[in-house]
Amino acid sequence: MNVPVSEKSVDEKSADEHFKKGEESLCDEEYALAIEHFTEAIMLRDNAEDYSKRCLAYLNCGQYYSAMIDLEKAIELREMNTPVSKKSSDEKSANEHFKKGEESLCDKEYALAIEHFTEAITLRDNAEDYSRRGLAYLNCGQYHKAEEDFRKTIELRKDPDEKKRERDFNLYGKACFSVRHCSNNMDIKQLTEAITLEGNADDYSKRGLAYLKHGKDYEAMKDLEKAIELRKDPNYKRDFYLYGRASFEVWHYNYSSKESKELELNYLTEMIKLRGNAENYSRRGRFYFERENYHKAIEDLEKAIELRENPDKYDDNGRDYNLYGEAYFEIGDYDKAIEIFLKIIELYDKDYSGYYWCGRAYFYKKNYEYALDYFTEHIELTEENHRNNISSTFWRGLAYLEIELYEDAIKDFTKIITIIIDFETHCPSNSQNLRHAFNRDAYVYYYSDAYFLRGTAEFRNGNYEKANIDFAKAIEIKRL
């Protein structure tokens, strides 16, 4: 206040002292004590700042309704300080609409309140009108419009003389938000009422998000599907993203369910119908690939590659090309797989998987010399990557075994055993990382089979004692 201390009444001085102590308690997060001091100040004077500060204390200790009442009082007191002489006829008319809007708000006639506050807004650009209309929107579940009005409120409070009002409206919006969320189902109930009245895309989208937050994934899917249908805008990504999240949750927690798989597939197919871009074909292609439907995976991945804007950009295409080639490999079309993986080698100089898969494809074509060349190239390029290096070394050892180069086969299988033993013995944390890099079955597969195949090579090479030791070790590991 601007009144000199010497001119203040005894009550005013006492109120200032309580106000100061209240602020100190607020800073110390002693909210109950702060409320007591601000209440004492309010009993001594009718001051907007006292109500505003007590509102903040109420807000911090979760008493949202009391906070709302104090903020309304603070706004009322500040509004009373506006000189009547400055108000135009439009201003008076706007005030009449504002008053009627307040009455409608108190009577919970939110649609009528919105009409009155909208009339006031057409007559003047006033933060309070937007704030109260925002509250009306909030109460009837139209959260997006409420958010816009509260944002406009903050925008209008940028005048330096209006800083205290700006704070009041920020707190008011926060209090309203907290009240709306003090019950888990309140937002769903309000949105359901809004859908009953209007049922537009925004309402279904918001309720879908609310269902998703409360773990009602199937209900969320249905609402978001309805929002997508009503919006008819394939570029509106938010609904698609939320629908994908909901359908994933339904599918993830019911993985073995035939119905859940169909839901996931239906979602991906609908996404393609609405927006048939590369990413959506890629996602459905991966879905088919993971479920071993390789022919359909090939169709979708081929379409995804075709639709890519930058065919030579690894980030977009590397994953699709790899799965595309692996799908052909899985159906036994090794020539086509080789063609695709050679394309990967040509396009992406940092993706070495093409060498590995070409080696695998040539191995199954029984062209072991070519297989050896590609496995060796892959081993040299991935020397620091134990997972990739072990895989190629393993298959190169098999190729040596097939062409009866037993000493070379023994070297490769010994290398695998040495890497794993070294990890197990000297670097337990790295050993754990290696176990994570492979799943348990794959880890046991490489470790035990390396002993078994080295034993096979030793046996064929006439070293029967060494062979028996390796066979026994392979059986021991299998039993772990």
C-alpha cells in the first residue's frame, strides 16, 4: 500500500504485521500458520492482497474450494477499484452480461453462462470475462476451449499494472484444475455430459485420453476411434497417437488373445486407410513379420520402401530394408534376400548386417566359399561388437565344418568359447550385458553349441579325447 506508516490506523498496522508473518510462514511452507495470519489480517481490513495470499496458502495445502472462494473475493475487490467514470455504455452493458453470467454460473447453467460471458467479450477485451467463461467451459467438460480462455486471460494481464490480477487468474485456473481432478472420474463424467449434448471430435478425444489415464484402455480405444471418424483429418496426429497407445495397452496385456491381435491389426489397417504413408505400412509390416506372416510383411515393407521420400536415408529405410530381406530369407527365397542385402551394403555404409545375412543366405544355398567371404567381412567390421561378432564367427565355423576345414572351424568355435569365458570370469558386469544382448536361449545356444561343434570338428579330425571333453561340457551347459 502507498499510505505512509505514520498515517495508518492501529488496525491497518496490525493487519500489515499479520500479513508479513503470513508471508514468512508461506515461504517456510507452514501453510496452516500462514492461513491463520492472513485470516487475522482479513478480519481487520477488506484487502484483495490478503485474500489472494490466503488463497495461495489454501491451494498449497489442498483446500481448493476455499482457495476458489478467496480468489473470487480478491478479483471482486480489485474490480471494485475500477473508476466508474471511465466506463463507457458498452462497458456497462458488458458488466450486465457479466453479472448475468455469474448468476448462471452459480445456478450451474453453464451453457447460459457461456452465452452471457461471450456477449461481454464482444463488447470489451477483458481478462475477467475470459476467465469466467473459461470456468464455465471447464464445468461442462469443454476443456480445450477452457484452456484457450485461460491462456487469453494470462495474455491480457501483461500490463505492468495488472501483475497482481495476472497472479490471481493463474492461481484461479490452477485451483479450478485441481478441483476438477480431485475425483478420478469427475472429468470422465463431465465429458460424458458434453458428449450427450454435442458429441464432437474434441469431446471424444478428451474422454479417450481420460479413460487412458485411468487405465480403461478398451474404452479409450472406442472413444479415440470415434474422434478420428468425426474429425476426418488424417493429419491430426494426436488422436492417432493416443489410439495407438490405447490399442497397444490392450494388445500388450492380452498378447495371447486372438481378439487383441485382431484389434492391433485393425488399428494398423485403419491407419493405412486414413493415411497410407510409409510409416504406417512399415508398422503393419513389422506386425506381420513378428507374427511370422512373412508374405504379408513383404507386401507392406515393399510399399513402405516405395513411399519413402528419401530412399537413400538410412534412418528411414534401414530398418525396413533389413526386415524386407529377412522376410525373403525366412520364406527360403535366398536369391531375393541376397539382392536386398547387397542393396543395403550399397546404400548404408554403416549398416554391416547385409554382410551377415548374405553369408547366411549363401550358406543355405550351400555356396560355402561365398558364405565364408561375407562372414569374414562382417567379423572384421564388427570386431568391437561381441554380439554381432559371435554370430558371424559361429556361422563361419559351421561353413568351415561343412567344407571339412576342421582346424579353421575349431579356431572359430574356440574364439566364441574364449569370449564368453572371458566375460564370465573377468568382467561379470559385461557378462551380464552379454546375457542381456542375447536372450537366455540364444546365450545357451551359442555357448553350448560352440563346445558341441568344436567337439564335432575334433572328432572328425581324429582328436577323440578332446571331442569327448567338449561334448560333456556342452551337455553340462544345456542343463544349467
